[in-house]
Amino acid sequence: MLVRLVYASRSASPVTDEVIDSILSQSRKNNPEHGITGVLCVCHGDVFIQVLEGGRGEVNRIYSKVLRDDRHSDVTLLDYAEINQRRFGGWRMGRVHLDKVNAGIILKYSETTRLDPFMISGSVALTLLEELVSSASIVGGS
């Protein structure tokens, strides 16, 4: 049974490029073995949106780890669904660079150009991330 989970969280400490690179490197190394695909979006340096796709047990295991991880706060489940197919199947863990995204794309889905994932629905977050994939705004991890 394939599922897709979308969550948002805040970092408990400042997020550097090295921290993000470490998260992505670990995900890209471990995800293929566990059948996980997805994308990570860092908003304003301390807020994350992440999509995880894969088997129900593996996705739930990873999300459970995030919930217990003291590096995260305000972990909020935005969407969880059983799916027939992956939308991010080509990404072991892609990364969205919001600072390189056309502000018009963000404004389609957000009240301002400063994306706040805690103020949008899971379906909106998912649609935004899909558009970013189609506009080549997601990099690495394929």
C-alpha cells in the first residue's frame, strides 16, 4: 500500500546549508533501500515542508522519527493519503530552493510571497510542490 505524507515543521535551531546538505545526503543514501521518494522545501531558513511517498509502514516510521526528533518543533501533518501512484517517484529526496523560485508561483498558493506552510492546506502544499517540479525548481536527489 503506497501512501503520501506531507508535513511542516520548524527547526529548533538555526538551519545552515551544511545542516540541509546533511539531511539530504542521509535521505538520498537511505531512501532507496526503504522505497521512499519525496521532496524537501526549506522556507525562510527555519521552516520545512516535506513530502514522503512509499509503503505505509516505512512512511509512518520516518514520520514517527520526525515527531520524536528534538531538532523539530511544531510538527504539523498537512496531508496523509493512500495513493495509486507516486507524484515524486523520480526523487530520492529533491530540494526546493524557495529563494530561487519566481515569486509569482508562490503568490498563486499563498497570501504573500513569504510562504507559510502552516497557513495552507496539505492539498495546496502538494499542488505547489508539483508545480515546482514541473518548473524545474526542485534540484538534486533524482
